[in-house]
Amino acid sequence: MRTNTMSRRTRARIVPVLAATLALAGAGVALGAPAQAHTAYTCTVEPLKPVFSHFNSSGVKVLDYRITASCSGSRSLYIQQERWESDAWPNGDDYLGTSYFSKYLSAGTSTTIHNYRTLVDGEIGYEEVYQKIRFKVGSGGVWSGWTGWHTSSQLSISN
């Protein structure tokens, strides 16, 4: 008894279309899809793509690792930020450091956190830097657990 009612010709047309669809779906992940805002307990926090800020007195580039936060209700935020430099396979990404931020936001307010850090010269050519954040939300002495990690887009910048 035959259970497959599609002809070989029909299957031959569907398989390439399915493969192309799956490839396009994965392209956003492979190309470093842009950061998205993340909401928990009426607060939204987003790690923004690092940007060049200025040169320090030694002539080293300084980057601004920005985070935006807003709350529709009055809340306290505790944010953990990790800074990373991306490396191609088979090398793992390079850890650059961690910072913590505590903010209180009144209902309906927002803020941008600026974390200025010198550009680390870890390789010849361009550095590809990004940040990962997670956060807790507090109200009336009660705190949520940590959210999952949220990753910004990468900045590719020469040394």
C-alpha cells in the first residue's frame, strides 16, 4: 500500500524550496541579527550596539556600551553587562569584562546607561565587539530572577 501521494516530480520541486526557506531563516542568526528589546515585569531593557565615543588622552579609542531601560510601573533594575570580542570558529569569543548597574525608574520613565571602555587590541585588523546583558526587576523589596542573556549587534572597528 502506497502512503505517499506526492509524485517524485512534485517532491523534487518542494525540496529545493524547503532548503532555501530554512537557509533564509537561519541567515539572521548567522549574520548576527540586531538586538531586540526585552521586557520583564513592566520593564524593557535593550543592549545597544557599541559605538565609538572618543579618543582618550593616550590616543586609544573609547567605546560606549549603551543600554536603554524603561518601565511602565515604578521599578528598580539590577543589570549585569558582559563585554565581548567576537572571534571566528574555531576560536572562542574573548571576554573583556563585566559591569553591574542599579537604577530606579519611576513609572513611565526611561534612561540610557553609558559605559565607556577603551578598545582592546586583541588581534591584527578589526575588533568585533558586542555586549550581553541580563537583568532583575524589583518592587517593594521583592526581586524577580535573572532574565536570560540578551545580545547586542556587533561593532566592527579598526584598532
